[in-house]
Amino acid sequence: MVPVLSGRIQTRLVLLLVVGSVVTAVVTPLVGADYRTTFAVLAAVAVLGVGWELLYHLLMQFRWEKDWPSLFGLLTAVPEGLLLWLLLDAGLLPTVDTVPLAAYVVHFAAVWLAVWLVANGPMRVPFLRWRFRGGRLT
Amino acid sequence: MPERELRDRGDLTQALLDNATWPDSLVAEAGIPVYDVPLVTVGGGIGSFVLVDYLRIAGVPTADIRVLSTIDNPWQTYEYLTRVSQIPGPERIRSDSSSRPDNIWGFPSYALSEAWRERTLRPLVHVLGEPIFADYWTPRVADVFKSMARESGRIGYPTMLVKGVVRMVRRRAGGGYFTVLTPPVGTGPTKRVAYRSRFVHLAVGYPGLRFLPDLQEFREKYGDFTRVVNAYESHEHVYEALRTRPGTVMVRGGGIVASRVLQRLMDDRERFGLQTKIVHIFRTFVTGAHGPHLWSRRKGGDGWAYQGFNYPKSVWGGQLKAKMRRLDGAERATEYKRMGGTNTPKRRRWQQQMRAGREGGWYEASQGLVERVEPAADGTLVSLVTGDAGTRKIGADYIIDCTGLEADIAEHRVLADLLAHGGAGRNPLGRLEVERHFEVKGTASGDGALYATGAATLGGYFPGVDTFLGLQIGAQEITDDLARRGFGRRIGSVRSTTQWVRWAFGRPVREG
């Protein structure tokens, strides 16, 4: 899928809501965290993500193809994960007190990987028109 | 009944030829047998195939579709063109991993299928690294045909195929169309038959090849069709001759076919230890990244403009697709020009070969316009080339035209008739003007509709029509439009998913 700006945002939000929630529900007890914390982290990935998508869209303009290779979609986990951890560590995320680093890394990575995998293939099965509309679902 | 009488029965009459709209009675008077079917698709190539695939998955039974075609299977023409333009079965084509005509979802991608089939992660790692750490991963042409054969069987394609040459499509009084077909000689009692349908789809492919004017002139003047060849026609004899005696080949053009032909020449040189020299002439010689501003710059060098696929990737679903959909007239033509131009992928293997050729002094590329070609006294061909380096005479034993110029759409009989009698018009690039849903503008007939996809429609609201993915985008738009008109179902999420499961298990698409 080669995204347009609204498609990026819609795809991120829907995938985090559906796939991210399922992964969070499964991973939370495994990493010994509480649901309030992990779902708050998930919500933060979504909210901050809108800002990130604006930045990615800007960077994409420097590419002749106006595309966003799959690898970029995977590697952007690093800056996004780091920023969110810094915010968490500084206590700037509402409703969240503290999260152990290991639990955070496992949760964040699991969500990211699942969302990335679904976006790179299976998403096209129920949403036949999605890939031709730059990731827009509406 | 005498044979001649039989042959003349059921032919086009002057009244039919003269009338743009045909009442049923006019066709009956001519003695042309009429077959009723809700939808016919004309062409029978990959364009017809992907539309039929979509429609079958949308629940249209085989009895409601007829494919009118001169070829036996949808990939026949494509297979011929790829073979002569130097892409044999094991070679890979220039198509994205998820552009697969046998699968409307593009999932699993060709790379995933290949990984599964060959039990290796290599294609997936390759796709992950593209286009930064590796060239774009593309499928083997033989695998493309194999998967289409499987899908063809699954949707019952052969049962919908009717062999013959389509002569014309005319509007029917009261709505819909008549499509006149000339069946193979001896297969029916009349010269023509007509298909009466509410919907018609045209996917007739490239109208034909056009030669560079100077090469055309040479071929006509000297009757020499063996030394001046087009890359899209069979020219194996050139490679064979070069194996028997050293020679110089002039390659003209800067697209992917030029790359393929160079690869063949250079592969042969390496494999058989040949002494072939190559002179490469670019009309536009690209020396580096080019484009009007920082946000619109394409890579290039050594003569070539580099691009992974035929178009920038975002024409198939991203920004460019969204942008072009809003443009008309001159604005659209300008945008086509901005993103267009001949180009080829920057593949590592090709770069190595050309570098070796430049260093070894047997491959030389330059800018030039060829004014004329003449035979020299020593039997070689001399091209008079003007360009940045002044006017030069360049000798060669063979000239391979890789420019891939296409003929005007009016060269195709069906399209010419549609322009003259069917109400169709031309788009800013001179091809068939279609709506955003691929209905040919000006051709509506009552509650019927006439659609077109493929190369004949290049220049419309959607670029990239003459590609696998472009044909699928066209087919999707048409299927959705037909569903709005009550023909077939709109494929929603549930149907899409259940039908995908059937595809995955190779289960046939049900009738209705």
C-alpha cells in the first residue's frame, strides 16, 4: 500500500484499535503489567502517531515514488518507541505511573510487529479497496 | 446450399455499416445470428481476464459473461511479447510483488508464494530490504503464467471464451450494444455473429507497434527486415548471427526493453566469449537526478532515467493517483508529462555489465537523433546521427529499435469504429477518454454501459492503466459500477474474506 496522508492516519488508528488491542490483551498478563497501563500506552501510540504520520508524510515528499517502503514502516518503531519511553519515564503520560522497561519493550514491540505484519498483507483481504485508496478506509 | 451463398449469408449490410445505432430488426434482416448475454468483454488478454475474475468473485455466473477473443488463453500475447523482448520463463518481469492478475487481493504476494513454495525466506528478506538494500523483488514470468492458469480454471474462464475476431461494437436501439464477431472460418453457418448485451468491456491491448520513422524508411526503401529489427518482434537471428561472427549492434531507446536487450547481448558476450560491440543511442541522455524541484526529482545517470516500475509507485493508490483523479484537459496532460518519460529500473546486475562494457571499450552510450540509415559499401548499416557531439556517422551490423513506440488507437479496427460511430472521444494524450469508473465517455446506450481498460485508455484520470495493477484497479472500478447498476454484487468485507479463503484453498468460484 502506498499511502496518502489520511490513509496513513486511518490505517494506524484502525489497526491499533483492532490488532493492537488484541495483542495488548494477550501480552499484558505475560509481561506482568496491568491493563490500565498497557492500554494507556497503546492509546499514546495512536495519539502521538498522528503527529508522527505528519512527519512521515513530509519526509515521503522527498521520494520520487511518493511511497513508503515496508522497511520504513518497521524501523520507525525505534524513534516512536524511544520518544514514548522518554515521555513515560518523565511521567508525562496521564493515568500511567511507572512501567518496567522490559515490559514496555515487549509490549510495544509485539504491538508494532503485529500491526506492521497485518498492514503488509492480510489487511487487503477484508478491505479489497484499501490498497488502491492510499490506505483510506472511508 | 452452395458454399458461396452460405459464406455471404449473415454478413454486414450497407445499412448496418451506415447506422450508428442498430434496431434488432436491422440485424435480423442481415441474417446475422444474435446471441444474448448480459456482458461481453472483447480482447481476451489479461485485461479481460482480471475483469472476469472480479465479476466471478462478485457472484456473476459464467453464463452471464462471454469473452470474445482471438487467443486461447489470457497470457498468450503477453507471453509472446515478453519472450521476444528477452524475458524467457525463468527471468523476472518488472512487476511489483503484490501485482498479481490471478489474485484480486494481492495477498499472498508473489514473494510470499515463492517463499512458501520453495521453502525459503529469501524472497521475503529481499522484499523487506527493497528498494534500499536490494533491487525491487519481481516475480518470474513463468510463475505469473502458472498462477493465472490456476485461476483461469478456478473461475471457469475457458467456458466463457468464444473464439473469433471482433469487427465492431454498435449501440442498440432500446439500450445495450451489438458486438459483431467473425468466428474462425468453417466454424459456423454465417460469416458473422452478433452478441447482444447490456454491457461491453473493451480490453484490446496495444493497438500496434510503430517504428521509428528513419528505421521505417530504411526497411521500406531497402526491403531489409533482418538487420533493422524491433525489439518487440522476434529477432533471435541477430543473437544467433553474433555467435557465428563478431559484429556491432546499435541499440536505440532508454526503456526497460533496451535494458533487456543489452543484458542479452552482454550475457551472450560473456557466456560464449563473443566480441560484440554495442553502440547505444539515447534521444534524451540523462546524466543525473532530474526534475523541477526537490520534491519531484527522479534518479538517473549514464543516459538512463531510473524508476522501479513503469510509473512512480504512488500512481497505483497513493498521492499521484489521488491527484490525477481530479485533473482534466491540459492540466492532466502536464501532470502525465511531469511524471512520464522513458525509464528503466536501476538493477545491480545491469549496472555491473554496463560498467564492464564501458571499461572494456565495447559498450558506448551517447545522445543523438538519427536522421537516416543507409547501407554502406562494406555491407554495414550507417546511421547519420546528430546530437550534442555534432553530426556523426555510426556504423553497425544490426540496429535494434527498443523505443516501443505505439500506434494510434485508430489503428485498431474496433476502436476506430467506436470513435467514428460509437460516440467515443480522445483524452488529452489522444487515447480513449474514460470516466473515473472506466466507462468510455459518450458511449452510453439506454441502461447499458461500455467500458474500456488497458493501454488504449492511457491518459485518463488514472495513470498506470497498462500494467497488471492498473488492470486490476480498472476491473475493481468497473465491478463496483456494475454492482451499482444491479449486475453482480458489490464485494464487501465478508464476501471478500470468504472468497479469499476459497482462492487460498483452490476451490472453484460457485455459479451465482
